[in-house]
Amino acid sequence: MSETPAAAQESVVSSVLDLIANTPMVELGRIRSRLKLDGRLLAKCEQMSPGGSKKDRIALHIIRTAEAEGRLAAGQPVVEVTSGNTGTGLAIVCRALDHPFIAVMSAGNSRERAQQMRALGAEVVVTPQVPGSTPGLVSGQDLELVRAEARRILAERRGFFADQFATPANAAAHALSTAPEMWRQSGGTIDVFLDFAGTGGSFAGCMQYFRNMNPAVRGYIVEPAAATTLATCSTLEMPHAIQGGGYGMPSLTQMEGCKVDGYLHCSDQEAIAGARMLAAEEGLFAGFSAGAHLHAAIELLRGQERGRTIAFLVCDTGLKYLSTDLF
């Protein structure tokens, strides 16, 4: 996926696909001043993408790559396992490129995500949670039920599996577009990048680019405090509210061979407090993962990364969580 020049968006574009990428970056000066932090906080506003999340980028690159390589035929259905954000991006991309799209998600994900995908023309299949699950908290066992249903649909519909957890196009999308934009917008001043690990694609792709530009850039993974599976290489998992990751996977295909400089852990309440702070102080209405990013970045500026420039993604919009207790 190549970058679209920002100037192109000052005129009429031919498709919604031309609106994907080139999101703004905001320096969180109000939060820095209020908390008397030594350093800079840079937030990349992926919630301003057409589908409201960073996943629009990978959706476009996955489909374009599969078409170019002959793995996705004209008009062939696309199927994906999603917590909602990748599905929303794929709904937009598939409709623009004339592919039927079927999203398979857990009943534990917020209902706004399913509503948005349906509004964008997707067929949404919602699988029940495992018995005894907490509504609104998606576990690794819940995700296995989603995957089983997706496999059934793929066979029945002869579909193409987008497969965000495994496809190289995921990390490549961020290496080709997200990270170059951030580097340019920051003037090449990024010292630290941190990221909540869902598929691991945004961390791996961005860090590949950043380290090519400056090998000294450090990368930290943020995990739910109840599911520190990457840090501990275990499958131990407790329920948590930070949707889109922390599924009890001790390793992620997207991050194979990618150096991690440290792991940061965030509780549900810390993520909620971070998201509310972003909204109240900076006017950025974002989801749980962005709140976790802010919490982790503040901890770093108060500790081992004092005085540094820390960048992170505002992964999605808070509008996708109005049925939860986030706000």
C-alpha cells in the first residue's frame, strides 16, 4: 500500500478508499502540562479514518494484495474473524471493490461494532460466548468459537479468508503507511513507540520502519494486566475489558523476529481512566486501547523514558463503546 499524498485529500477523491491513511498526529500538551511530565506524547489519530480505526489500513492492503497475487477472485466473498474494527475496514473496502463480506465476531464485543458493519453492507455472524462468560469481555475460548464458525462459513461459501492474525499484509500495511506518516509528522523525533498487542501487526510494521530510520528507537508492548501472555509466554488469561487483544496467545505470528524492549501492563480501570483523560483534556474520543496506551506512556515518562518523545496510536473511536461503561 503506497502513501496517498496529503495534498490529494484537499480535492475531490474518487472513492472512500482514497480517504484511508494520512491521519493527523496530535501532541498531547494539555496532559503533559497537567501531569508535569518530562517529555512529549504524540498521538496518531487513527480514529479519524473512514471506519473509525487503524484497521482500515490493513483491510485495504490485505484485499489489494490478495487481488494482485491472484488469491482473491473478482466477486469472491471475503470472510474474517474480527472484534469489529478489522471487520468495519473490510466492510468498507469490500463494498468499494465489489466483494461480499462476512464478519464473524463474538457476542462479547460491543454491539456498536456489529451495527456499524451491517450499516456498511456486511453480513455479520455473531457467535455466542462460552457458558459462564462475562458479557462484554471476550476470552480466548470465545475467540475459538468464532474461528470455528468462520471455518464453516469459508467452506460453505467458498470464501477468501482475510486472516489478519497470519497474513504478512497486516504488518506490511503499517510499515508502508502508518509508520512513514508518523516519522514525517514528528520530524523524525520519535524515541519510543508503544502498542497494545491485538494481532501484533501495527507494532511489528511500525517498529520495522522506525528501526530502519533510527536503530535506537525502542518499542514496548502494552497488555491487559489480567492477560500478560506475551510477557510471560503463558496462556494464563483472566477476563478483561480491553477489546481487540489479550486473548491468551503466548505468541503472535505478526511479531515473529520483532524485538520488544519491554512489556507494560494496564488494568481495565487504568485504560478507562486514560480514555476519559484523552477525551476530557485533549478532545480525542477514543476506545479502551488508546486509554491503555496513554496510561503506559505516562508511566514511561515518569520512569525509564523520562524526557523522551513517545508515540502511540489512537486505535479507534469511543463511538464504538457507547454501550459499555467506558464513558
